[in-house]
Amino acid sequence: MINLRPLVLFAAWLAGFPLPAQQAPRTLRVVDLSGTPYERGVQHGKALAVEIRALVVLFEQDLATTTGQSTGEFVQRFLQQTQYDAAIRRVTPGLLDEVRGIAAGAGQPFDTMLVYQLIDELWAQAPSMAREKCTTVALARRGDRPTVVAQNLDIPQWMHAHPTVLRIQHSDTGLQELVVTLPGLIGAMGMNSGKVAVCVNTILQLAARRDGLPVAFVVRGLLAQPDDAAARAFLLRVQHACGQAYTIGGPETVTCHEASANKAVPFVSPCGPARVWHTNHPVASDDFAPSFVAAAKKGGKEPGAVRFGCTRFAAVEKGLTTNEAATAEQCMALLADPQHRVCNTSTYICAVMTLGEQPELRITPGAPDQAVFETVRFAAR
């Protein structure tokens, strides 16, 4: 009998669908941090020193492959040609102290750990680097169903080995954060005890700047806010380093803004403001990157006329517009269903955050069709 599976997989690859693969089992690590920003960083660095050391080796190998330069040469050049450190010092100085603490605790050079934080900025400024895909879903509170904000976080596979959640205690305000990340990174997404949830989607077609606030620091800046109104105000007042869709959930509402070098534009879905989803292409903003404008014009189109055939965007749109009773469990099912192809072999984690009376984070260490959702809660007061 002829084996058609290789032909089917080849056809799927040609169509742009991720190929099925078994992921190695991963264990979620929850690390508790408290004290000053520097102290929290030292705790982070010490607790995950072995994992950080392993990831920094892979990070350096990735830099060498994508830039053709040694880590020391590239890091110094990258920091000299950008002003990200100045933006961080101006807007979120405590987080720069936290990075210093991570470097000290893990025994790593500070400059290397600073550039290690700049995943999206490296993608924006070095187009040859890998570009993975994320999907976000957000549902505002409806009746007795609390707000839900969910995301699959797709990043290069060298980052996948150690799924991590930081449970951070702010001694000055009493606020707590649950920050989804990888060892050594201050944060990728998360929620806080003030019922603020934040998810992100890279949009490389939008304009970047070399003196804006990097994405990881925007995320943590948002999660340091006491409520969702303050978080949105923070998002709108900072200058952004690169194109990113920020979805913010609160106890009653959800919003999404496409932020870029020169503006932050709200995206309202066809379902109205109560349901939002996003992937990795612009649907609201026209603040395009010069490289994207050039590519569009080379193809004979104006950049605003370019249409993106994103199967993940279409799958989530269909799932949300046809289901009037969407819940956290149904979001989990949507993200886990392999037929929708929302998650794939690049999926690092999948997180579903509910902002009800007892907020909680449900998270899979890997794609949710191959890993079980675990529940992480804030520490008891």
C-alpha cells in the first residue's frame, strides 16, 4: 500500500500549516519573588541560574548564526546603536535594577542580560531572525462569566525548555503579579491581583524606533498598574520600541491597541468591544515600517491594501463569532483543537487568565493538545 502521509505533510507544509510533532514533556516552574526590584532580580537569577546559563549559551549561538558576530561584539554594537537603556531608565527604572539583579544572581554579564530582554526589538532590528507566531483572545465579563484573556506564546524552540511563571510580591503596594516568562527574562505576558491581564502579539510590519520602551518592559510596566484604566493610560503615554498588539483585560472590559513607533491605534473586532482577538499582522494601524512599505510597493500595492491570509486569525474569528456563550473553558478548547491550528510546534506555553472574584492563571507548558492545563494563583495574603 502506498503511504500517503509524507505527501499530506508536504502539502500542509506548502500551505503554510505547522507540521505535527510530539513535544518533549516540560515541567512548569513557579518562582516566588519579593523585595526591592534588585532583590527580586537576584532571587530570580539565583533560583534559575542553571537554566539561565543554558539559555544564554543558546542565545549566543542564535546571535552568532543570525548576525555572524560574536555575542560581545554584537551586544556592544546593538546597545551603542539604540537608546533602549535610556528609555527603560526614564520610564521603568526599577525594571533595569531587576535586570541587574538577574545578571548578578545568575553570574551573567549585565549587557548580555539586557539584550537578552529585547526579543522583539532584535526581531524588529534584525529581520533575518526567526519570527514565530502568537494568537490572543479576550472576552469581556458577561453576566456571571468573568473576563477571560488568553494567549498561546509562540517563540523560537531554543527558548522552550523551561516554562516559568514569576509570582511577584510588591512590598510597597501589596500588588502581586503572575508573569509568564522564560528564565532570565523579566516577562512576556501575565496578570496582576488588581485584575489586569496583558497579552501581546508581535507585528513586524509596523514601524519601530530605537529609543522607545522595549516590549518586555511595557508588559511589566502595565502589570505594575493598580487597575486596567491605569494600564491603558500607561500604554498610551509611552513611546513604543516596535510594533506590538497589546490586549488588556480588566474586570469589566477588554481592549486591544496596535502600538508602534508613532501611535497606538485601537482595534475593535467585528463582534464589538466585548470580544477581541489578534495575531501578527496589522488590522487597524497604518504606521507601517519602511521595509514593509517598500515590499508592498515592489509588489505593486499600497501597504494599506495588502491583505494577510492568516488562518489563525480566521479560525479564532469564526470560533468567537459563532459562539455567543464563550467561556474560559471554550477558549481553552479553541486553543487546544488541532483542527484550528492556532497552536503548533512553536508554542511555548498557552495561558488562559480569568479575572473573576478569585483571579487565576491556567497554563500549559507546551501546546495544549499535548500538555495539561495547570492552575497558578496569587499567594494568600
